Amino acid sequence: MKNILKILKFEYLTCIRNKAFIIITVFMVCASMLFSLIPGIMQSMSEDDASSDESSRQVIAITKSGYDDELIRKEFSPYYPAADITITDEQRKVIEEKVDSGEYLFAVDITAPNSFTYITKNQTLYNADDQIVMKLMQDMYSVTELNKLGISGEQADKILHAGFFSEVVTTGADITKNYMPVYLLMCILFVSITFYGQLVTQSVVSEKNTRAMELLITCAKPSELMFGKVIGAGLAGLTQLAVIFLSLACSINLAPWGEIPPEIKEFISFPTETLLLALVFFLLGFFIYAFLLGALASFASKSEDLNGLTTPVLFVMMGVYFAVVFLCTGDMIDSTAMTVLSYIPLSAPMAMFVRATLIDIPVWEIAVSVVLQMITIYLCGLLAAAIYKIGVLMYGNPPRFSEIIRLLKKQ
């Protein structure tokens, strides 16, 4: 135990003193602090837009084609309060030229009571003006036709624009509310496990290159070396994540919360129980994969060998990640496939985390998954120590998988 603590301390200090580790931490802290300035920037941009609208109002040109001027303005003005609604009888070519020059924001050429042409200079992915115009044209047509049946314009307007009030009662978990925060945390979970697992592999290879590993293995058991390295890297990872999340929390508190759009508030609002589950499954997933990566890294004689040795484990991680994302987006969170994945130790850190935070499941299911992962961590640790003992003194080309199995049987 004493040796594990010494190795743990050495590995922890080595990780947090690593230049890449420090640069990433500083960058993420600066990014989180910059996040607090976004609401003010957005507010300032909206004020600038408002002042520019007042100084130069945009014009929307609409041809009549039988519709009353008052009806056109009445329908369009609520949707475009900052624009001048101009009724024009200009020729189509003239209208298109003015739209192209920017004199008109856009134009609507009404060719018949139920037919029109929407004219715009640039049609972007996020431009919904054509859909708005379609709705307004349908409303105008409905009002006109109802008037012909003897229903007044006021009555027709009341029917067409009747307000509806609804309420959604959820007896279980509200997936629509929790999905984006949980998806963000799952991405952080995947990236963190991958990144901090690589720290372990780099540490093993660097020690093997400097022959320090040969000295270490004479002073401590392989199991002590492996457990000390993995736990030390894990604590370094927790330290980095804690610094980043604390700086993010401070930046959010400094931000003018009232000016943050509701969508962003919902995206960054993490319930306490969700954060605790994310922490638990991060630790479980990290230890499982870090032991596997560290063990395989012991066979590498140089950094270039790492990719070939650790690729199978990384492929498994990516496969799990994409499978969980696919099942989530396919509305199969409570499917049999997702349930099975939440009990398999290699996929449980992400699958069970998603299930536990997005849907209501019994606590015993989470407990069983956690226990299975803890048993797997212990077994992976013993296996990693055995592989590590074999690999530390092996140099040259990395061994094949069949050769690794053969050497393990001799232990």
C-alpha cells in the first residue's frame, strides 16, 4: 500500500506538471471565463441591430392582386414590426432588381388569391421568411373567403388567431428537457476517458524508453505500479475537470443571468444528481479503460508503437459511444439493446449513465451495473498487472495477441 501511494503521488505530480496538461487546463479556464461575456456581447449586438433598424428601416414590398391594403398590413405588421410594409404595383422585374440591390428586404408578388411568389436575394438555411409568408397568405385567403360567407373580418380574425394554452404533464422523466445537458456530459465523459487513458499510456512508454521501468519493477510489484499509475492519472484528471467546471460555474455566476437566452440556460443547467452520476461513471469508465490501455502500452518500445497496440481498445470505446448516441437519437433509450449495453462493463459507463439520467429506472439496476463495473475494474487491474509484468522487459516489435495469451498462460 505504501508503494502504491508513492507511485500515485509521483504519477499525479508528473501529470499536472505536463506542459500539454497545463496548456489545455489554461485554455479551458479562459474559454469558460469568456463564456460569461457572451450574454453582454449578444445584448450589445441586439442593441446595435435595434439602433440600425431605427436609422434605416427595412422595406417589404407586396403586390395587392385583389387583397385590401389594410388587410395586408394587418397580417404582416405583427411579424415584421421593424419593417415598412409597402404595397406596390411595380413590375416583377423592377421588384426583383430592388430586392437584389437591397432596397427591399424581400418581396411578395401575389399572382392570385391562393398563389404568390416569394422574392429574396439570398435564401439561407435558417431563413424562415418564406414559411411565414405562406402562413400569412393562408390567413388572408381564409379571411377573404369567410367574408364572402357573411362572417365579418373581426370574427374571422378571432377564429383564425384563437389563442391556445396547453400543459404537458410528465409522470416519468422529461427526456426533452434533460437530453441536451446529458448528451453534453456524455461527450465530456467520452473525451475525458480517452484523454486521461492516453496519459497512462504515454507515462508507461516514456518510462520504458528511459529504462526507468526496469528500476521501478525491482522496487515495487507490477500490481502496485499499475494501480498507482492509473489512480494517479485519474486524480490528475479529476483535478483538471474540477478546475474547469469551477471556473465555468464562477463565470456563469458573473454573467448577467437574466440576459442569457432560455435555450442556453437549459443547456448548461445540470441537476446535482446528474453531475454526481457523471462523476461516478467517469471514474468507473476511466479505470476500466485505463488499465487496459496501460497494460497494452507496456509492450510498446517507442511511442510509434502505441497506435497499433491501443487501437482495438479505442475502437471499442468509439463503437460504444456511437451505439449509445444512435439509440438515444432513435428514441430507443429504454430498448433491450440499451438495457444490455448498460450492464456490459465496457459500455455501461455511458449506456447506464444515459439511462439513469433520461428515464426512470429502479435504483437496483444502477447498483448492479456499478457493482459489475467495480468487479471488472479489479479483474482488469490484475490482468493489467500480469501483462505489465511481461511487457516491461520486452523490447523490439510489439508481440501479437496470440503471443500475449501464450505468455499469460505461463504466469
